[in-house]
Amino acid sequence: MLRGLNSDMSRLGESYLFSEVAERVEKYRLEHPGVSLISLGIGDVTLPLPCTVVERLIRAAWELGTPEGFVGYGDARGDIELRRAICERYGRRGVHFNEREIFINDGAKGDLGDVCELLGVGGTTLVVDPTYPVYRDASIISHRGLCTVRATEENDYLPTPCGLEVEPMLIYLCSPANPTGAVLTREGLFEWIEFAKLSGSLIVFDAAYEAYITDPTLPHSIFELPEARECALEICSFSKYAGFTGLRCGWCAIPEDSPVNRMWHRRLGARRGGASHLAQQAAIAALSPKGEAECMERVAYYMENARLLRRALEPLDVSVCGGEHAPYLWVKQRGKSVSSWELFELLLHRGGVVTTPGVGFGEGGEGYIRLSSFARREDIIEGAHRIAEIL
Ligand code: PLP
């Protein structure tokens, strides 16, 4: 018998949300062959990579096969050209970073979990409920205590720290939020920053969906508020901006004046090999003017999908959040006490529409489903039509 295994892993629950959805959909598919399924469930992109990105990938791959172009292990922080391009991108929003403050990763998910390693023994993390499950799961796996604040219709899905009596060591904030699609305003962010400074907490700001913000007054980065430099780090990704969910690349921004910058650098040296050279070259292309235009065309396509979904839901007796600055819509039937899994099963069995049950994002998601606009336009139109007929 094996001894010393991580017993906290049993607190994670039966399975990762999307595996459970996939199993139920597979069961339905086997029992109902011939039914055309529409997936508005998992948050993976569907459009192919931009041409500029693909051209750079091909070129970089060829170069690796030449004596002059070959590269092996890279800098622990990532490719300098890419870090500079990211600094320039921040600069356009009035946020100033140097290249020692940017750390390239192989996608945001790993870093979002790994930040728990920055905490000492007994550290507690605070997450919004409902939340992107990775924050919760990573906290549990690394033996952290967990406290939650509820995002509800009453607080516009944007809970504030007002009245909170906990002093968490780590606070996960996601804006635009997965799964609710809610976006923090400058004022809302400021309240969290003030709270973090008072309680000595580190804010982990997940900006994976920042490219979807359409209102110019809303902050894309927590560092648009200079006070955040004392108490925050930011994790971002090329996944939803440039379609890198398979290619894998993102970054973490940590101000040099924060002790966390050195800790993170040291930790990378000990634990990570960095993102692949090819993914980093592709990311450089995604940040070039032509690449950016192509990426933003994709973002606009998904946001038009979100608009179509919202329009279809408007006449129904449902409450809807999101879909305006985020690719997700957070939906609940009004005046009915239907559970998330019941709503999921109803839409699957009556309409062949796959959604994500809100309760999978936390107890606060009970009764909700999440619709994703990362589908092809024809599926969005058909899915919206089917949902409108059922609800
Ligand atoms: N952060 C949020 C809020 C997400 O929803 C996701 C993926 O769905 C990620 C991070 C993961 O991004 P990446 O593909 O870069 O690991």
C-alpha cells in the first residue's frame, strides 16, 4: 500500500467539471445516435490560428533545423523579444513594465495554480463563488484553506470585499470573469486593492479575457491602477486572444519592486522549462500589428456570437449576465427552482444543446448554466433557436 499520498486530493470532488460534462454528453450521444448536437459548453476556441501566426511558426520551425537558427534552452523568463512586445502592449494602456517584470509561461492555467506555492504553511486563498475551478482546485491540492465570496444577481455578480472578516493570503480575481462574464470597474478593483493592502494579501489577477472588453472605460489590467504594484500579480494568456489553446503561451506580470518578482524568478529556475520556442515565436507574431488585427477579428467574431445569444435570450424569462465584454453568458431561469444539472439535462435531452452547468463552478452557480460563444456562427444561430424554443 502506498503511504504519504496527498489526502487533500480527495476534497477535489469526483471529477473535473468538463470531464463530467463530456461523459454525460457521450452517454447521450450513444443512446441517441443521429441527433445533431450543438456545443455551447466548453470554453475552447473554434477558429483556426491567424495566418501571421502560422507563417511565423513555419519559419521558426525551419530555422530550428539550421545551425544559425537553432536554439535550445531559453531564458527562464522567456524570449526577450516577446517580453518586450508584451511591455509595449501594456505601454499602450499607460501601464509601464520592463522586461524583467514579465515571465512567459506555457498558458495561464499552470501559473494560476502554481502561485499557491508562493504561500507559506497554512495560507488561505479567497475565491469568488462561482469561479474558474482551477483556483479552487489548486488551493486544495496545495493544502490551502479556502474562503469564498458570492457573486450573485443582487451584487451584479461582482462581490466586493466590504465587510469581509477574513484575511486571505491570496485573492484570485478574474475580470472579465469566467463563468459569469462580469467585469470589474476601476472603482471595484480599487476596493479589492485597498482590502489586499490592509490585509497583507496578494491579488492574483486573471486577465485571460481582457481582449473581449469593449467599453474603453473598463480596466484591462489591474496595473492600470498603480496602487496594484504593491499587492498584485497578473496572469494573462494568448489562448482566447489568439487561439493558442493548443499552442500554449501566456505570461505573468510581476512588478520588480515586489518581493514576489524574485521569488517567482527563482521558482521558475527550479521548477519550469518555460514555453516552447515555437509557441513564443508565434506569440510575437500575434502581437505584431498585422497579427493583432487578425486576432481582434476573431475576438469580434466571438463577440458577435455572444450578441446573437443575448438577443435570443432577451424575450425569455431568464436572467442573463455577460456576453457584452466576455465570451460567456451566465443564465438562469426566473421564478423556477431548477438545478444546474437539471437545466443542463433539459437542454441536452430536449434540444441537443450542450451547456456547462453553473454548479460546476461552485455552489454559488447552482441553478445557472454557462453558454459559451466560442462556437461556429451556424451552431450559435441553431443553438440559440433551440434554447429559445425550450425555455
Ligand atoms: N483563466 C481563465 C479564467 C480561463 O477561463 C482559462 C481557460 O479557459 C484560463 C485561464 C486558461 O488559459 P490557458 O489556456 O492560457 O491555460
